Amino acid sequence: MSSTGPTLRLRVFSLNCWGLRYLSRHCSARYEMIGELLNKEEYDIALLQEVWSEKDYMFLKKKLTCSNPHSHYFKSGVIGSGLAVFSRHKIHDTFLYRYSLNGYPYMAHHGDWFGGKAVGMVILNICGMTIHVYVTHLHAEYSREKDAYLPHRVVQAWELLQFIRHTSGHADVVILGGDLNTHPQDLGSRLLCSYTGLRDSYIEAKTFDGCEEGMTLIPQNPFVNKKEMVPFEKGIRIDYILFKGSPRVHVKCESLTTTKGSVPGKSFPYSDHEALSGVLLLQKTEEAPGEPDRCSEVTDVMGALVDMMTEARTEVKVGLHCAERMRYSTARVGFMGLVLLLLELAIALVPWLTLSMEHPFPRASFYLLGALCFTTLLISLLMYIFYTTEVKALQGAEDQMRLAMGGLQECLQGRPLFHPHVPRRVSDSPDS
């Protein structure tokens, strides 16, 4: 490929805002600081997560009228997806995909289920280049040792990469930003980057200025619970800006920076997460006539992809087994509640059958027991429906992964076929 035009500098910003009104510390003041930062820096694209209140989104929209006049707020779930995009360039189209699995409603203190985690997409056209921008926030980990949400997060990563793969076919440039809640070496991150061809701006950046090893959740941040950081003394890297080009546009990362805790002149930072700021260089290229055999291009990575797919299927099967077990347990509890309720109804008929005016049990205790049985039956029914939905979603994801792995194995065996799951490899050099 050879370059055919000037280089375009695209500045991208990503931040998990931790915007829980009345619960997050200094929430209003931090949004004021975030708005001032975005106004001052005038980023081309700002990708925000955990903007839980639409009032806070409207505040930022009003404040950024001059620097980022185009924006979109993705609504989902009970309290919203928390995803928002601000852009200097016109937004031509948007779309939201809500993940099929997102934790458990009875884990109210975690709150992920109520947020309706999703991936939002906006389409921009800059200097004749079609740019698909994605923003997302995956389910939190909470416990590294006993991660009950790992199957859900793996399914979310799978749906995310499938969504990007199916919607970015005509894109010249793809950019993904957000809080993935996965370490770089975790299955979700490896699967996402390997399967889509997305590149990590931290690894690709020519220059980096920020926290050690690109950490975005650091113990020095006053909002971070130090006890949760014990296994990771330096912090963890769970926020990303990922990107890739196409045969028509070459993309490379010129620089990446992160914030480092408290804002200079302030007593607290923008959020409990550090913000990411990346500069991407975009340059149009001349596509060489005729596309080479893609199967032969990616033979060296097929084995690794198959291994990752096997690992992902294993995690999903573990989650499926747990969901089926919980559904069975819920069904048993519901059956017991139904039996007790029927027994109470039978006891209630005793005075009528014996023509007696007296009830054999104290009326208050009888009604209390009946209410308890009915409540148990109702809750069990709702939980049975929830776990059935979870089982179906896990089964569907496992079926998709099985088919995908079959296609990868066929490609690995050298069969001359085009498989849509094979990521397009784009040369790092615009002159190649």
C-alpha cells in the first residue's frame, strides 16, 4: 500500500466517570471538572462511561456546545447504560446493542444488572473516511479469586466482538473505547483483540505518559478502595482505547497519556478511574489490486484462536452448569412453596367441610403462613424465569462459539474458503 493523502490527527478521550448521583463522592464537582477538561482540550471524540444520570449528560452537552457540538446518550436498562459520546464531527448514525447477560438482579449492591450494560456505536465521516466508534462498559469483576461473573463477562466480550465484526465491514477506521473490566492478559481482552484485529493503543503508542504500565485503576487514587487493590500493588489496567484501520486507511497511535490521580490544583481526581487520551494518525492508502488468500495470511494465529475459543467455551459451560443448577434449586423451592400453599388451602376448607364455625388454627398465624408461601412461590417463579433466560443465553453463546471454532479449524486445515471470523490483517506500514 502507498499513501495518497495528508495525515489526519484524531484525538480520542475515554473515561469511566463514576457518576452515581448522591452516592459517588464529589459527583457534581467532578462533572464540572470533566466538562472544563473537554472544553479546554477539544478532543475529536470523547467516550464516557458511567454517566448514569441524564441530567449530568445534559449538563455536559450544554457545557460542550462549542468544543463538542455533536453528542449521543445511549439509554438502556433501569438506570441507563451510562454510555455517552461527544464529538467535534457530525454523528451520522447510532446504534445500541444490549448484552444478553449482565449479572443478577438480586445482587443489588453491585448494581450491574440495573445498568443494562451495552455497546454503543456512532458513525462519523471525517475527510471522506468512514469511522465507526464504539463505547462500552463490561460487567465488573469484584473478586479475582471467586469471580462469579466471569461467564457473563466472557459472553459480553464475545457479543462485543461479534457486534463490531458484523457492523464494521464498510468502515475505514474502527475505534473502541471504554472500561472492559478485564486485564490485558485475561481471556476477554485476548479474545476481543485477536478475533477483531483491534490494536491496543498502550502497546502501539510511540510515546506514553501516564501511570506505570498504563494502569487506570491505581491505589494512589483517593476514591479507590485500597483493600481491593491488595493483589495488584501497582494497580490494574482495565480501560482501553483500541483501534484498527483497513486496506483503505492506515492507522497508527502517535501517543497515549493517562491522568495520574488527583487533578493539579484540586484535592481529588476526575474519577476513581484514570482518563485515557490518545492521538491516532490516519492516512488514506492505495489498496493493491486483488486481495490475497486470507486463510494463508492468518495460519500462524489460527492455533492460538482455536485455543482461546476452547477456553471461552469452557468458561461458558461452567456458567451454564451453575445456571442450570440454580434453576433446578429454584424449581424445588417453588414446588415446596406450592405444596405448602395447597396444604393451607386444604386446611382452610376444613371448617366448611365439617360445618364448624371455628378454625383449627389461629387466624393471624394462618394468614401469615399463607402470605409467606405465596411470596416464596412468586419469587421462585420469577427467579426460575430469570435463570431460564440465563441458560438460554449461555447455550446460544456456546453454540455460536462452537460454530466459529469449527470454521477456524477448517481454515487451519488449509481448506480454501473464506471465513468471516478470521480477522483482517493490515500492515503496520503505510508504504507496504
